[in-house]
Amino acid sequence: MSVQQDQWTVETAMEIMQHPTVDSRTWAEAVEWLMLYGPPEIQELLRQASGHATKESFPDLVPTAFTATGEPCYNVADLAQSLHISEEEAAQMITEKERQHGIRQLFGDQETTKLQ
């Protein structure tokens, strides 16, 4: 799934998210588009919803640190275990998202603040 800025407008992406019969792939693309290109207030609402969904769907998955901007960081091995995939596959998926969007997702221990 590759999302491009000129793919939709905010209105189109919001309509897709609210459509009762849209397929899951298109819905996920609309959410991803809004996370990347939507207004800051929508991005923040989606971040909050994502955090809540992560806690509900993967209760054992907890952040191990935070970035300087306050984004939670998860251990790749823990992510892989939660998703029932290999650590290499999880890292590859994250690396591909970084490449597609030009947004860094993998951080070293020295770049994050550990939880106490």
C-alpha cells in the first residue's frame, strides 16, 4: 500500500472512513493518508485512536521509550511477537513505510527516552 499526497482530499478521505461498506484496504489507505497529509487536529485524533486501538488489541504490547516529540516507541521484537511474524519481517515492513513516506520510524536507544 503506497499513499500519495495527491491521491485524495481531506473530504474524500473522511468520506471513505465513514462509508459503511468500504473495503478494509481502502479504509486503511484513507486513514494513512490523513495521518500523513490531513490537518493537525485530525492527525492528533487518529494518533489517539491508534493508541487506544493498540492497547485494546495488543494489551501486552507496551512502549519501551518515547521520541523527543513524545511518540511512543516499541521494541521491534515485541511488535513481531504481537503480530505473529518474524522480527526481520517486522523491521522490513517498518523500513518500507519509512521509504514510502520519508518519515523515520526506527530509532536507536540513544535517541529515545526510556520509561522508568
